[in-house]
Amino acid sequence: MEQVPYGHKTQKPSPVSEVHIVWMTSGLGCDGDSVSITAATQPSIEDVLLGAIPGLPKVHLHNPVLAYEVGDDFLKYWHLAAEGKLNPFVLVVEGSIPNERIKKQGYWAALGTDSKTGQPITTNEWIDRLAPKALAVVGAGTCATYGGIHAMSGNPTGSMGLADYLGWDWRSIAGLPIVNVPGCPVQPDNFMETLLYLLYQVSGLAPMIPLDDQLRPTWLFGATVHEGCDRAGYYEQGDFAEVYGSPKCIVKLGCWGPVVNCNVPKRGWMAGLGGCPNVGGICIGCTMPGFPDKFMPFMDAPPGSKVSAGSIGVYGRAIRALRSITNSTVNKEPKWRHPGPELTTGYHPRAY
Amino acid sequence: MSTITGTVKDSPTKTKNLVEMNWDPITRIVGSLGIFTKIDFENRQVAECHSTSSIFRGYSIFMKGKDPRDAHFITSRICGICGDNHATCATYAQNMAFGIRPPAIAEWIVNLGEAAEYMFDHNIFQDNLVGVDFCEQMVKETNPGVLAQAEKTASPHSDLHGFRTIADIMRALNPFTGTFYREALQMSRLTREMFCLMEGRHVHPSTLYPGGVGTVPTIQLFTDYLVRLMKYVEFMKKVVPLHDDLFDFFYEALPGYEQVGQRRVLLGCWGSFNNPAVCDYTYKNMSQWGDAMFVTPGVVVDGQLVTHDLVDINLNIRILLGSSYYDDWQNSETFVKTDPLGNPVDQRHPWNQSTFPRPQKRDFGGKYTWVMSPRWLDKRTGDHLALDTGGGPIARFWATALAGKVDIGYIKATGHSVKIYLPKTTSLPEVEFEWKIPKWSNAIERDRARTYFQAYAAAAALYFAEQAMAELHAGRTKTWTDFKVPEEAIACGFHEAVRGVLSHHVIIRDHKIANYHPYPPTPWNANPRDIYGTPGPYEDAVQNTPIFEENGPDKFKGIDIMRAVRSFDPCLPCGVHMYLGNGKVLETHHSPMFGHQS
């Protein structure tokens, strides 16, 4: 009988031997989410790619920031995926989705060249080709999830989030809704941990990923910034900073933490270091569907904070009710983010 | 690829067989870039190159009417790897617009954050993105003869970095499996932790504000930074000799390699790291505080420092069209006629630019990119110079070396070189590196300067940490200066993004942003042919590049072109396409240098 190490039978091969990750950075974005994941350590990108976590399938990453291949050698995976020959694959989208219908010609965002026409292949065309074939579709960062900075009022491109484009009720061939991991950029470990969860799910090691009504993983976005902030004690004592650089609660200096769904003050930015209000940076709501418009101007105190910070003695239900109203407002995107053929952002183009 | 047309009408030259090759997208950069070339395989040379960008977002459009205090939060999102450089540059412009001077400790904190950004970003780009072009797997596929030679070539500095042969270095650079690749990736996290200590979050900072920072200056803050910095200093003592060995080997193994990516020395640097003792952010004193920066601003033409005066640099920036998808603004509103010193401001200056996008079909004989063509007017000759940044470090070093102003103990600019001193670390003694002005502005020297600048940033950070702690120990811990947004203002910020020059120009009217035009490095490098027919730097550098790759058209990787392009550290939602397609051969008359097109 073959000698096997003690405990060998604890290691089960994944029922899915290989998974591809097709990662588009060609939305209207900054590649900050791809850069962000290179900072992750829980898990790191190399932990996942080199098989350092038990039970996972072999993972092949096709991301333009990190890829070995260039040009057509790189894009062949895109074409294979579109033809249904790269199974199974997870589609990650980074950057907001421009509205290519609001103009007569040209492109806002593209990746690669159509060999027949010599024209660029638009990002939207790629999403149309790839999303129906993907096991799961993941939005990385606030641009891809809800529109973000490039979808602010007055924008010329009519951009929007993935769910605005594909539909909020969209389901993948495997029955998964769009998975949104917002953040501007996405907190490194938040993204890699979501990806890890999906790989566990693919391998039959985890149940359906739990998502809230904005399609966010509940364990990451269930609490508010304020609930995880180590300056909340100052808030409780009614002790507020009047100048930047103070270690006290900065809600009067523009921090939106009490109504923003995000775990960054709790988790830190990386290795437990950094963050936002916990280190003196006002929360500008960068994980939220209403970002950025509903939080601007960022450096003014949020309207609700005057009531709640002033009535800090009246704890309990009243404050939570007030915050819940604000929270549901900032959890809604502005109405101009839509796939229709009219540009309604407030910008009036003279040349298209 | 029938869209590549009409380059051949001018002067009759010899007939060549050209193969169209496009790379779209260029990977291992930040952003989407395509490079379209025609290659002359018989003469082993790139005959023609067009660089194209695939994305338009419209910052200068949607920032109009917004609160000027929001500018740094918004513009950080321009870039996902050096967003903090934008945020910093925006706060510089805000400080000028609002008439405020941050406390000294705030400036040191920003300088420490920005130094960490250079340490992180040059590191990850050099060793995890560019490095792959020099790794064993790549060299095996493109130049097996060179790899064979590398196996037999001992590393001159193996005692310092531990890799016995040049091929051992190349193996260590293999993506993910290479030991040095993984060490560099891990080090890029340590430096980002340093960054987060000072600016809150990478890459879009949370603690920067006009007037200073929200970072709380404590003993612990600087301890946490310094212990990480010293680990990086030790790392640099191995990395600088490692890259010298690798780059010197390429000159030796491939005679003539200095021509890869070579172009005329036309370098711009807008200066980095303000000195709080001098910098008051007023426009009228900008020449003085520009000179006091810890990386000296300057324009270097053919090896001469043409200017180091930020006012001069500012006034001669011109934004040209020619091949970009925009309508012209020549007859649109003039926002400012003169600068605060009374000097005339041109209609093509960023202060007076209006952005009118016109999306259209891509046509390499006409309009083919979303990037505009920034130029610098050389008043001596009247030329609109297509300055490049060389990816940042080579221009910073060249300007700083020639100006001979920086002298802070850890760093000394000598007039012809820059000396960098790194103190003793855990296992290695103190060391002095010296960056010397190279013979060429080419791919290898751009890459080499990037390594040396990592050491420069570390040395500068040692100085900044000392200055910051001196403020802390003296009890000067206020980090922010209050201000009011004026009804009207004009302002500018100058900085060095990791990969080169960065400027933000803003006009405020009625307390709102009336005009905002950021110019990051990549528009300077990745731009198309301008109205005068002058190609942009990538196009120019690639067009001069000889082909050393051993593969013919059927297996061609374009590695020499990739090294040329990546040496500029492209970072823009834009792209370089190389498309071998079906190897379609054109027979065409070719004008080798592309001359002037009408």
C-alpha cells in the first residue's frame, strides 16, 4: 500500500479543476482596483494563483495590469470566453459603463480592435458578449458597481454601474446575481476575500454568497463606518474636532461615517493600517450608490449630522430612525445613470 | 487593418516591405494603450508608429461648477496608481487659490507620503511589470541566444544581491514564480503601508486637504514609518546593483541596444517635494519656492538645462490638437489674459483651454486618439517641443543634477550627477550611489534611472522624517491652516507624478470651479501627431527602434517595442496596439522620419 502523509485524506480536490478570471479594466475607471488587489494579503493574489489555499481550483487570471501576454496573445482569452470555450470563468468588471447610445459615432471606452472593421471594440460590446457566458459577474470598485466619480452630474459620457446596464435582476448562467464590491478604490482584502468566497462556492465549499439589496456581500457592508470607527467614543461624549489633524470625531468637518456602509475603519486599509475617519480622513461615502453627488461638497458637515450630533443625549430609536432615512437616500443612485439613449446628466454636448 | 492609411504621400524614398503590427491592448501598464506599427523586417526596424488611447472620461467637463475644495478628492480618481500625486497637486493649486500656507509638519507628512508613493510605484512597475520584459521566460521566447549568453555571464554584483549569473536574475523575475518578483511584490505592500500612515489610504488618500493634512502627528506615526523605511533602504542596497547588472548586460549582449527607445534629449520635470521653509504657495514667489523643491524643476533640451523657473515652465505650456477627438477652443472664451505677475497667457495654455469632445471613427490618417498633444514652447527657437518625462526618474535626475541645488546630506546634486547616501541597515553597511548623466535618453537608461530614483526617494524620506520629528519634538503639531474659498481666483499646482510631470490649472469664479485642466505625464508621453505633424514621444521613440528580437513576423512578440514603450511607464486609460494580424504585407513608399504632414 502506498505511503501517504498523515492527514492526506483531509485534502480534497476541487470538483472544478480550473477557473479563469477574465478581468476587464476598460470601463471608465483608473485601474485603481487592479492596483488595489496587488496590496491584498488576506488573501494575496499569489496565495490564490499559486494554490496556497486548500480546496480551491487552479485559478488563471487574465488581467491587463498583470498579464504576461500582450495584444492579441492576451485578447485570445476574451475571444475564447465570448465563444463559450473558456469554461468556467468569472467576469470581473472595473470602471463605469459609458453610454455609447447617446452619440452618433466613435467610442468612449474600448479594448482591442475589431479585425474586420479596424475600429476599437467597445467595453459595452465586450460586456454584452461575455456576461451571458460567465459563471459570475463581479463589479470591482464603485465605478463598476454604481457609476462612481465618472457618473457624477454634468458628465459627458452618460456612465452608469453594471447593474444599471445589465439590469438589477440580472442572473448569471449559474443563477448568481451581480456581485458588487464597492469602494473607491476597493479595499484590497475586501475584494480578494469576496473572490475567495466565490471560488469556495464554485468548489462546493460554501453556500450562495449572501448579498444585500445593493448586491454587496453582507459580511463586509452590513455595518456603517461609524459603527466600526475607533473615534465613535468621542462622538458618544459629544467631543467633536474643530480642525483637521485632531484625534477626535470629525463628523462636523464633513465625515459621513454614520450613514455609510463600509468596514474600512474597522479593517484598516491594509495590514490594519490607515483608513478614513479613524486616521483623520473624512468619510466621503465612496462605497455608496449615491457617491459622489449626494456627499458633495465633501468638506461641509453632512446635513443630518447637525441634528444627531447636537442631540447626542437622546440616544436610541430616534437617532437610528433619522440615520436610516439618510442611509436609504445615499443608498440610491442619482436618476441620470441609465442605459437610455438620452444624456440626462446636465451636460449639453455641442459636438455629438 | 485597412484603417492604417495615407502616410506616404510626401517625398519619394526607397520602397520597403512593411508589415502592419498592432498591440492592443498593451498590458502591464495602467490604462489602455494601443500601439499600431509598420515594421520593416528586412531592415529590422520599426518604420512607423501610432499611439492611441481607448478611453474618455471628461474630468475637465464634469468638474465645472463644483466646489473648489472637492478638487483633490475628485482628481485623485484620474489615476489608480498615482492618484495621490493628483490629490497632492490639486491641494497645491488649492493652497495657491485660497492663499494659504500649511504648517511645516503637514508639508513633511505630505512629502513622506509622496516619497512612499515613489518607493512603492517605481518598485512594483519596475519589478512586476517592466521586469517581466527582461525575465527568463520572455527572453527565452524572444532571444534564446541572449539567454544562453546570460547563463554564462557572472553577475558583477552577485555578492550584494545573491544571484550568481545574469540568467539567475532573469529567472528571479519570472512572474509569480520568480523569487525576486515575489519579494518586490511584498515590498510594494510595505511601502504602501508607509503611504497609508501618512495619507490614510492608497491610492486615493483620505487625509489630504487644502491647508494641510488630517493625519495626527504622533511619536508612533513616525516610528511605524521609519522601521519600514529602513527595511526598504536595505532592499535598495541589493536592487540598485541587481538592475545595473541586468541593464549593463543588455548593452553587452546586444550591441546597439542603446538605440531601443532612443530619442532626442527633450525632458521635462515639474519638481517635487516642497520645502516648507520657502514655499508660501504664492504665484509671485513661485520661482523661488520652485528652486527650493527637493527635486528641482527643469526643462532639459539636448543636455542643456533651458530653464529651472516654474513661472517660465508654466507660461510656455501649450496644448495642441491635430489628431485628437476634440473641437478646437481657439475662438472660445479666454479665461485669463495675464498671469498674476502680468505676463501674457496664451489661448492654448491650460488656463484658457476648453474641452469639446467629438467622438468619431478612428482614422490613422486623421484623428485617432482621445489624448491631446501637450507641448512646451521653446522661446529661443519658437519650436513646440514634444517633451517627454522618460517615465519620470530620468527627467527628475537630469534636471536636478544639472541645476545642482539639492544638498540635504542624504542627497547631493553635483552639476553632473546626483549622489545618494543610505545609512547602515540590519545586514548591510552604509552605501553611496551616484546617478550619472547618461549618454542617451533611451529605454535602458529610463529603466535604470527608475531604480536609482527609488533610492533617491528613500534617502529623501530619511531627511523628511528627521524634519517632521523635529517639529513634533518642538511641540509644533498643528497640521492644518483654515481658509475661506475666495469668490474669484486663478491658480496652478506643479508636482511630479510617479511617471513624470504633473500640473493642475484652475479658475475659480463665484466660489465655484469655472475651469480645471490637469496635465499628467502620460498625455505628454502618449500623445499623437500634433497640428504641426510632430509625433508624440512614444511614436517618436518607437519609430527609431531597431529590432533585436530573434523571431520573424510569424512569432514576433515585439519585445524591443514593448521595452521602448514601457520604459516611459505608461499610465493612462490609453493604449499601444501591436497587431500582427494575418501578417498582411504592405508594399509602400516610406518616409522614414515621418516629416511634417499638413
